[in-house]
Amino acid sequence: MARRQSLPILKHLSQLSAKSQLYSSQTTRSVTYMPRPGDGTPRPVTLIPGDGIGPLVTNAVEQVFEAMHAPIYFDKFPEIHGDMKQIPESLLESIRANKVCIKGGLMTPVGGGVSSLNMQLRRELDLYASLVHCFNLEGLPTRHKNVDIVVIRENTEGEYSGLEHEVVPGVVESLKVITKFCSERIAKYAFEYAYLNNRKKVTAVHKANIMKLADGLFLESCREVATKYPGIEYNEIIVDNCCMQLVAKPEQFDVMVTPNLYGNLVSNVAAGIAGGTGVMPGGNVGGDHAIFEQGASAGNVGKEELVIEKEANPVAVLLSSAMMLRHLQFPSFADRLETSVKRVIEEGKYRTKDLGGNSSTQEVVDAVIANLD
């Protein structure tokens, strides 16, 4: 499969070489990335189209990657759906082998005792850090400006541990689990992210005034890690005040680190402030594997009218795929894709309904492809 994919890539590279000779006579380009021998070899990536609008938006990624001859080929699993009780072993083997996956939304069943496939993936692969980047896009009107927030959420425990039982009829007990180990490693990831990306502040979100032991342990871990990064400002905020401050003055936040449930709430609030869940990229990462997907919870994943009319917004998943390209050390492809998407948003001619337009998914994809060069 890799050989079949390499032929159009080699042809495209020869075309780029000819263009670069003309380009070099007009301007100079700084060296921003020196690849290692073999870095241009096409890489396999697991693809889960998912439910609802998922196949529409992941197909957008496939089309754009093909148009720019990205050195990626996909191992697709269209049979995976959110109502399945267990992740097939073949899917886990694919992600473990490829190390990287991109996915559309998988519906989480409400009740019925069916475990979420999203949670199963995170636990099986130990994808302990969820990252959502919420920022203003030029040309997209929002109430607040200068929003550039990264929400880093612990992904494996907390209220999402799924430890529930009925004590007596009519009384249910749900356990929130917080551990020193998981709290420390998510704090380390948040501070390391801030350090590597020239971020100035990390804010820990908590409810330790009520859950003094559980959230208290989380805060204690964040404080210990903060002492190792003296160049980064550290502060703390109670989750309810955090939501109010986000709505009132979101520009005060930089990097936010949270336990599991709070991160889900905070990332959706931040996404809504910055322009909507349809444009915010994200992913889940662990020590060995990464899954990229729409950043904030997609409230429109299961909306049938978007599927029928083919009007799902592909921007968030396209930007998430640009994050994936950087993760795979293909920075120039990531830059081209991200620049093209932002240009389409700024021009404002092609937008889906959630952004105030009436374009179809395919029209947005065609516009992104047209702007790649």
C-alpha cells in the first residue's frame, strides 16, 4: 500500500522542485525543519469515520490530504459505531501498530449499561491527556476577541471512572476516583505543553472547597509540578467561577489543566465563546499513541438533518488533522492545510449553517482545496 501511495507523491515532489526553482529566484525561504532520512516515507494512520456527521467530516480530511499529496495513507474502520459494546481487537491492533488515529464522533449511548467506546479507547491505549485549542478565527465574528485558550483535561479517571452501583432500591452511588499518579502526570503534561509552546500561565480548575480530598489531591499535585517550572505563572480557580470568568473575560486564560468532568464542561464553554464546537481542533494523547478528533463535544454529531443535507462543518476535524500532521513531523503540510482553512473562514464565502452560512460540507472542502497553494 505504501508503494502505491508513493508514486503520486514522487510525481508531486518533482513538480514542487520545478516550482521551487522559480520561487527561489524571487525570494528566500528560511529553513524551519530539517527532516531525517526517511521522514518522507508515507505513514499509515488509522481512520474511524464514526457516527452521524463523522463520515462526512473525515471524508473531507481524505479529500484534502489527497489533494495536497500528504504522505499519509489510511487504514479505515467504517464498521465502528458508538452503539457497539466492545472495541474490536482489530481496531486496537491497528492503532497500536500505526500509533496515530483520526476519528469522527462516536455516539455515547445514554443508559442501557453500554460503555462508551470513546472511554474504552482512552483506557485501552492510556490516552490520559485530552487537549482542546479554543481560539478566535479571523473573519468569524464573536463577542470576545483575543481568545487563545488550551484546555488540557485528565482523560482516564474522575467522574468518568464508571464506578456506579445501586446501594438499595432507589439509591445509586457513583464514585469519583482521583489518584496522585494521574493528577501528577496530567499536570506535568500541561506545564510541559506551556513550556514548549511559549505559554505564560497555567490555571488549575477545581472544586476543592467542596471535594476537599479528591480535588484537594489534584491541586496538591499541580502545585508540586508548578514549582519545577518557575518561569510559568500558576494559579487556581473554582470551576463555577471559572465558567463565569470564561464568559466575562476569556482572554485572561492561557493554558487550563482540569480533572475529567470539569475539562469537558470548560472546553465546551471556551469553544462556544471562541466561535463554536465546529471549528475547534483537539486530540487525545498518551505515551505511545494519539487520537485526533473534533476538540469540543460535537452537539451536532447525531443531527440527521446535517447528514441528510450534507451540511456538517468539517473545519474542526481539518484543523485537528493539521495537528496530527505536526505530530507526525510533517510541519509544511500542516502549515499549508491550516493556512488554507483559515483563509476560507476569513474570506467568508463558504461557511456551513453553524457559522451563519449556507454552504454544504463539500463546498467548504472544495474551497479549502482551492486555497491550498
